[in-house]
Amino acid sequence: MIFRIRFLLFSMSMFTVMCSSVFAETPCRLGAQQGIGALGHIEPRSRVIKVSHNAGPEGARVEQLFFQETDSVKAGEKLAILSEYIKRKAEVEAARMRIKVLEAARTVEQITLAFNKRENERHQSLELSSAVSISLADAKQLAFDQSATNLKRLSAEIARAQSELKVAQAELENTLIYAPITGTIMKIFTRPSERIGDNGLLEMADLSRLDVVAEVYESELLQVKIGQQGCITATGFKRSYSGQVRELGFQVRKNDLNDTDPLADRDNRIIEVRLTLEPEAAADLRHQIFRQVKVRIIP
């Protein structure tokens, strides 16, 4: 009895695996004339992100680089330090020190103001009884007014110094480059001691999920719907891969990918259709980003 139950469970599990396998491979058993054919290329779901600097039009020189090509990084990790870092850090420390000096001066002025206030009030009462001269009472009033003015000036200077500190901190932050996403360093364009150019510092992408961007002829777009299955093949692939239509583009433009057939039309108008590749493709194709592939979508 126990043997029969085990055999039944084994048969059910094998049937489920075979069915799921057949379902996954069905879209890739299309003939050359079946479905909607298109050329496409492999691309990370995250797209390839070009990481650069925020140092303005004058550019920036790399002082230190913390990662190399093929390294994995997490979002927010520090990728590089620019050469202006030490200078900007010193400016931040100088701004903080200036605030401390001004705050100390304000504390002294507050004590002086309190003293001059008492002196002024005392001499004003004595002036009424003619115990002190008018000139002395006026001098105490002037000292009190000057202390109040100095206190306001110091408070204004502290506020200005705090704003300058924020600017200095922002400029310091601009000398640090962080990873915008979790992913893999694909290509480094600028090494330490080199100035960052138009290519930026590096390119990175999340290679855990891959897409195929198919260039579908505008005349066939009405047959393509989100959720449809597709088959992706290319010369040299060990097998074909399944995909599912996830996004339809909005712009009609000239095709970028050309067929090897010399008689093929190289001036077609296409719309980009993005298909999500099956999970197994990420491990097999992560080193073939932007490779040209052939796509067939089941209408």
C-alpha cells in the first residue's frame, strides 16, 4: 500500500514536471513562417546605467576607485572618490569652525547685553532723581543698544555660516560617486588619475533579470499584446529561450538592427516591444548583453 502511494506521488510529480516543461518549450517550437518575426537584442531589465559625476562642466579627476569590472555592488555603495575630496572636506571643517567661533562670540555678547541692560535700567532710574548726569545715562543707553545690535549681527552671521556649511557639504558630497542600483560593474571608462569624459565613470546593470527588445514592424504591432509568449533564438545558442511581452513602445522610428539578408529592407519603420526572458536565461546570457537575436511572438 505504501509503495503504491509513493509510486502514485512520483508519477504525479513527473507528470507536472513534464507538463510544465512542455508548456515552457511550446512557444519555441515555431516554424520560420509562424508568429510575428522580428530582430531584437538582449538588454538588462534595469537597462545599462551610465554612472558619471556631478562636478559641473569643468569635469573631475578620479582619485580612488573602489570596484573593478565584473564586481557586484549594492545600491548606495561608494564607487569612487574624486580629486577635489580633500579640498572640499577642509572647506566643510573650516565652515564648522567658523560657526563655533561665531556662537562663542554670541554667547559673550549675550552676557554683555544682559549686563548693559541692567546698567542702563539703573542709570535711567538714577537720572530721574538727578543722581547721575544725563550724559552718563545716555552712555549706558548707547552701550545697551550697541550690544543688542551686535547680538543681531552675530545671529545673522551664524545663519549665513550655516548656509555656507550646507553648500560646502553639498560640494563635498559631489566628490563622492555612489552606485544608483544594485548590480554588476560592466565597463569602467575612467581609471584613477584620469579625468571623467563624455563616457562617464562606468556602466553598470542589474543582470539578474534580462529582457529582449524586439523591433516589430509598425504594420504588425496591432497583432502584439501584452502577455503574449515569444521565442528567442540566435546562432550559437545552446537552446532557444521563452519570453513574455511586457511593454509596448510608443515611438515609431527607423530600425537599428539589420538582417544579414542583403535583400532585406534596411529602412523599415518599427516600434520597440520588450519581452521578459525566462529566469534561466539570466545565467546563460548575462555575458551577451546587446547581442542581436531573432524573436517570434505568438499572436
